[in-house]
Amino acid sequence: MADIEALKQLNELVAQQAPGLSRDMLLQATAQSLGNAAHNATLAQNQHNAIIKTNTALASEMLLSMGPKASK
């Protein structure tokens, strides 16, 4: 009989705690996802900037190397 009462109390405790725990887990998962998205966006921006700088350097080098040849 005591086991049945203990199970009832346990079920009530779980029923009380479950909504809060599931909400907290959802918020934590959402925060993690947003953090990952921010890191991914930062990485993509850094890579984009590196590509732009490289292209600018290569194009400048090509233009400067054509200067003396084009003036002849």
C-alpha cells in the first residue's frame, strides 16, 4: 500500500516539474542554436572579407604589372 502512495506522490511531483523542465530545456536549446548561428555568420563574414582582400590584391598586382607594358 505504501508503494502505491509513493508512486502517486512521484507522479504528482513529475507532473509539477515537467513543464518547467521542458521549457528550460527548450530555452537552452534555442540559445545554443542562436549562438551557433551567430558564430557561423561571423565565420562566413571573415572568410568573405579574406576573399575580397585577396581578390583586391591580385587585381591590383595585375593592373600594376600591365602599366609598363601598356605604355609602350
